[in-house]
Amino acid sequence: MSDTPLNEYETRLQRLQQLKSAGVIPYANKYNKKHAISDLIALSSDTYADADVLMSEGATPVYSTAGRMMSFRTMGKLSFATLRDATWDIQICFVKGLCKFYTGRHVVTEIEIAGQEINTYKLAEKFLDIGDFVWVTGELFVTKHGELTIFVDTYQLLSKALRPLGDKRHGIQDEEKKYRKRYLDMTMNQESYERFQLRSQFLKALREFYRKEQFVEIDTPILGNSASGAAAAPFMTHHHDFDTDVFLRIAPEIALKMATVGRFEKVFEIGRNFRNEGSDPSHMQEFTVVEHYAVYRNYEDNMRFMEELFDYIFDQLWLDPVIPIKDKQWEIRKVDRSTPRERIDYIQWVHKESGIDISTYGPDDADALRQDIKNAWHSREWMEEQATATLIDYLYKKVMRPKIVWPAFVYNYPKTMQPLARQSDDDAEIVEQFQVVVNGREICKAYSELVDPIIQVQNFDEQSDAVDAGDDEATRGDDDFVLSMEHGMPCQSGFGMGIERVVALLTQQDNLRDVFMFPLMKPQHKASEESDEGQMKSDEASGQANADALWTWTSNISNAIERSYEWLPSIDQAHALADKYLTDTRRHCEQVGQVMRYFAQQLWEDEDIWYMTGLLHDIDRDHIAKDADRHLKDEFDAMMDEIDMPQTLRDDIRSHWEWLTGVPVDSLIRKYLASVDELSWFVYAYSLMRPTGMEGMKAKSIKKKIKDKAFAKWVDRAHLKHCEVYLDMSLDEFVPQVIEAMQS
């Protein structure tokens, strides 16, 4: 026999085998649970037994409950454990000589295990483990410390746990483990468990409201012959029996509207959608939606419907109408769901924020719009491949949507944006559509639906041209849908809402993964592949080799400007200025300052100057409401005057906005600032979608995300490659250093 001590799993497995050998059934067939723990806690105190009587005579089987054992401690002839079920926790008490054990066949007071006769009190002490599911009967009493407790008369092992639950004090701290082992997270973390309880209650209230409004719930297909229903890249799979490629649905819209052709006047569905695009804290490729269609209504009716829907849900769930949430810069904002909500004109606001009147661009005007967007300094990579609708959507998400924190109806969309929506009778270039935006996130969308098959075919044809041109987010056509319309489709309005986004808001979660009970994760062998890959190379490389490489890179760029200052502001003054003027942009500025300090250390430059330059590079951005035309101008100078910032350092900061300020990027500090600015923000955005944040992040993952058009659309890809322009350094060389700087 091996002398090697058994690990936890092996010890529990040994106990399991010993119990089985003793005739115990460690995995019960069933149990008729009579009382939830919360029901026992709610009982009146006059039902409690006298503790002294119980200690002398034992308990009778008055109450019966079951749950998972969360703790166990022995105190001589007494043992206390905590039992947890779906409703709450309660303490249970085993007393030597006064408890019995049900084996699954017989009730016993003693049992022979491994050749030794032991009493059932010792059995509980030695063979019950934390994590086991246990049934108990007995009476309630209150201990001398005032804790409500079940005095155990009889107990049974219902299910033996072979692996431990985790840290009983802190639960599961590792984010990735939370997602992969959500069952443990919900067991150990009450907040996590209650979050998914609320999600279930939300769906229940949602269905109740629809039924109250005489809607019929129907199911529509997940697999289809066309990828239609919304503008998004589809998932594709192969149907072996039909020997054809099929698509996972992007939205249930097509089938739900076809149901209205077949006599259904009010239909809704709650189900999964699938979109093969980038993921981040506010986007998942698989998500849950509720979508409905009501005939003889328009989008104005749906605005009222949504306000009534949320009034009902908030009342049913007893939710506070004012919810604190974090915006994309992690600042706490108060969202008031009180109705009626503000209405924002899509075309007018985009025009106000960008100077571009999107109502003047049709499907054939993509080139003109693309150039106008570039001229307004809102350009990004891959724009050359995108059609008018996608370009407009990008512009809206860049200049308008992030600024909407309070719940608002955004309406008045250009026709080219929504091929399935009905155009306005008053303006043929506008469609009758609205979205509700909260905290920069689109919560729902609704249209007056297009039911004219002739116009629908024309719209599909225009979208097909966009697909052929390389825009993989354009809407695809659907011949069966058009055929149903030709048989006569009643006028109607449709509505769609993302369940996870709403639940995330209600539970104040920053990442949608936290409201998916079991989110899709990269297979573990692949998840660990990135952290293992290249480890040998990293181990072989010495610090001196890194220093030599950095010296080689920096020797190829312009020499730094010699600086000599009689006076410089202090770091405390810079922080005070940041406290005064930075709100939304604070975290980004701090990160740029941190990365600049890192490179200053590597290059033997003045760390405080480099840090201050990074910290203050966007100091005026929030104060001027992110107005690009005012950035680094009069307001900036007034701020710099407050701390007597030298002109040279002001110009260093201005250089990162060279196209507007005209200050050239011609020194070492300026070249690093230009290279670090957008890239650090992109790396941070990626960290938010990773279960482990910055930990274990690899450069190759960042490069993949740069190629992902749907991820962090607001970041200009050309700016991410400034290191290649200014430092003569490839992304492969520069990104690992930025990651290391941010990890530090």
C-alpha cells in the first residue's frame, strides 16, 4: 500500500466506497421535501421546543427539510452544521445518542463501516462532508447564542459530494472559474444566486404582461435557409440530411411576421439569437430576446407599450425606479426609468454631434459618406468595405449613443438604415422606428413594419448589393418572407428587446457574462494555450536582451529634445487638476500616464514629466463635452495656466492631436504619447471582456481583436499602429510592452 497521503478527492471517494460497502445508498432515489428553510425561519417562536428538554429526551420528527451542507463543526457531544437550500440557510444540531440515520433502506442508531461499529453521531462527524446534500427531521429551538437551529432526530445522505466547494468565506474570486463553474458561484455567492433569481422573475413578469395584453407566445425556428431578420454576420452550419448549409437565426422577426399573415394578431417569442460578431462587455454572440408583433399598430403605439411594460415589471418586482449604473468610463450615473421618457431625433443629433446630415445619403452614396466621415476625423479601418447603412450606424455609435445615459427614445431613422421598417408617410426618406438607449447601450428596437412586398424586394436587393460588396453586416434577403407578404400582411408594429442587457442594468452588472448563467467559454485547452504559448521563449530572454532591443528600437527614431526647466508643476498639482476636470475620461488618462511612466523608466527619461504628459493629455475633453473642434485649444490653455505648465510640455500634449493642433510629433516623448494613446484604450477595452482581465493577456489576442471589425468600433485602427509610424516598431514588438505596462 502506498504511503502517499490521499488528496481531498481521494479521501471523499474512499468514504463513498465505505458507505456503499456498509449498505448505505449515498445517492438517493428521491426525497419528499416538506418544508423550505425559509418557511421554517418564518415560523412563530411559539413553535420552538425547549432546548433543555431536547437535550435530555431528543427531538421528534416535527419538521423535515433538505439542503447542501455548507459547514460542519464538532464540540464534544454536539456537532453543528449549516444547511442551505434554494431559499436560505439554517443551522442543524447533531447530539450524541439522540440522532438516527436513514441508510436509504433502514433507520439505524449504529452501523458497521470498514469492520468497525460506529454510532450515527460519529457517522455524521466522520462521513458527512461540506457539499453533501442531506435530509433531516427534527424540531426547532434557539441556542444560547440566539440562533434558530434544527435539533436533528433523523438524517439521511441524499448525495455525496466528491469535490470541495471552495473558499467558504470569500467564495469564488477567479472570474473565469465563476463563468466555467457557475454552479459553485451560485452556491457560494448569495449575490450571484439572487441575480439569476431576479432574471427568472423578470421573465415571469414579462410573460405575464404579454398574456395580460392578449399576446400569444409562439416558437419560431432557430435554423433557416437564409440569414435575415437583422443586420449582422450570421453563424452557419451544415444540415447533413438536406445536404445544405443553413444559418442560425439572427432574429425571429421574419417568422413572427409570417405568423401574422396566418391570422395571429398579437404574437411574441422569448428565445435565443445568434450573431457571429465580436464580443465585449456589452455584446455576446448568443443572447436572449423578447420580440413581438401586433397588427393594426404603429411604432408610436409601441413606445406607449414599452413604458407600460416597464411600469408593470418594476411594480411586480418591487424595483427602485432610480438605478445607479456605471457608464463606459466606469463613472456612476443615476438612471431614472420613470415615464414618460425623453425623445431624441436620430438625424438631428448625429448632425449636431458630427456635422454630417445623414438624411442626404442613399444606398449609392457610400463613397461620399465615407469621405465626409474621414473629413470629420471619425474614420476607422475597414470603412472601405462598408455600405451606407453600416457607415451611418458606425457614425451614430461613435458620436451619439455613448452620450445617452438616461433612458431615452431615439427615433427618426434614415430609410437606408432599416430595410424591414415602414417609411414615413410624411417623409419617404425616414422610417418609423425607435430604439431605447440606456447608458450608451441599445435596450430595445421597434418599427412600424414594412408590409409592402414591392418595396421590401427593392430594399432586399439593395442590401444584397452591400453583401456582395463585402459588407458582412448587411441584411440578407428572404424569398419565402416576400412570398408571404404577397399573400397579404396586415399593417403592424414590431418590438425587440435584449433580455441580458436589461437584467445587467437592473442588477448593476458591467459585463453581460455576469447575467448569463452558463456563458459560452473558449475550451479550456485553448484558453490555456495563449498563456502557455511562447513561455519557453520568454524564459530564455533575459532582461538585458529586452533592454538591448528597446535601445535598438529607440535609436532609430528622432533624438529627444533637450529640456531644461527652471520650474515644473508637481504630480500633486497634476492630480488636483485631473480631479477637477476629468470625469468620463479619468480612467483612460490615468492608464496613459501609467504606460508613459513605464516607458520613461525603460528609456531613462524623467518619469514625472512623462507621467504628467499622459495624465493630462485629454484633461479638457470632458469639460468641452468631447467636442473635437475645441480639444487642446482655449479651454486647455486656461487649465494649463492653473498649474503654470511650461509651453514645451503643453506642445508635447498637443502633439497627439497633430491633425488639429499642427504640433508635430517630432520628439521621443511625443512619439510615445501618440503611440500609447489609442492602443492603451483598446487593450483596456479588451481586458473588460476577459474573465481574467489584464492577467495572462497576450499580444496575439490584441492583434486578433484589432482585426475584429465589431469590437471597440469607436477606436480608429490606424491610430493603433502609430508605433509603426513613429517608433519604427511593429505591433508584435510594441503591444507586449504596453500590456506589461498596464499590468504593472
